Amino acid sequence: MSEMRVVGVRVELPANQPILLLRETNGDRYLPIWIGSVEATAIALEQQGVKPARPLTHDLLKDVIGALGRRLEQVRVTDLQEGTFYAELIFDGGVTVSARPSDSIALALRTGVPVHADESVLAEAGLVIPDEQEDEVEKFREFLDSVSPEDFRGAQPG
């Protein structure tokens, strides 16, 4: 299992489909996940430090988890089946809840917990983006310019 970090979210045209890009913390692989626009907005707002006047869904979920005395320990991208990614929320006490990767990562960003991807997922969908000298934003742009949703075997929003 590899620890991942969120590189960014970008909307791809002409499909207007947001893509979330995760990168291995201690490696060279990237994991692209096509996600819904609402989740993309939630992730981007958190990355930019924007705090809405009223809690968004992921903020609310974070508050509910805390109010119930629980703690999210990690998020894990666990599987890829027919182009659809699967994830789990791992809570204290060994409680595991199935969730979409996009919602899981939006919550992970708000709670500061690590995001992991199972090796089987990285082996199937992970990509190595060459030229380590470039900054990550430029790599992300180049990567997005070279792929289309069809490259991910009909991936569905996470």
C-alpha cells in the first residue's frame, strides 16, 4: 500500500469532466481518477483554504464524526473494477466504511489524514509521468493534455 497526496483537480474539456490526480508520496506514480463536479469543487475549495459561511457536506461529515467521538484514521483507494474506483474510510476501532474516492479524499483533506492506494490499484491504473525536473503543476497539465476519459477504460466518477 502506498501513501498518496493530492496534486490537484482540473476540469477537462470538451467533456467538462473533472479529474483528481494523486501522487505517490515516496514514488513516481500518479493515480488519475475522474470525479464529479461537486466533489471536485469540494476538494479544490479545501486545497485553496476557502472556508464557506456554512459547512459543505464534507465539512458536516467531519463535524458529525467528531461529535460522535470517532476519528478518521485514513482513506484507502482499494479497488478498480470496470473503470470504477472504490475506496474505504478507516476509522478508529477498526471500523471501515465503503465510499467513493472523491468523497473520501475531500474528507481526508479536511481531517488531515493520509490517503493510501492499494498496490493492485496502482499496478493497474498508476502512471509514471516523466521528467522529474518539472514542477508538479506542469506535469499535471501535460498529463491531462495527453489523456482522455477513454484511456481509463470507461472510468466512472469516483
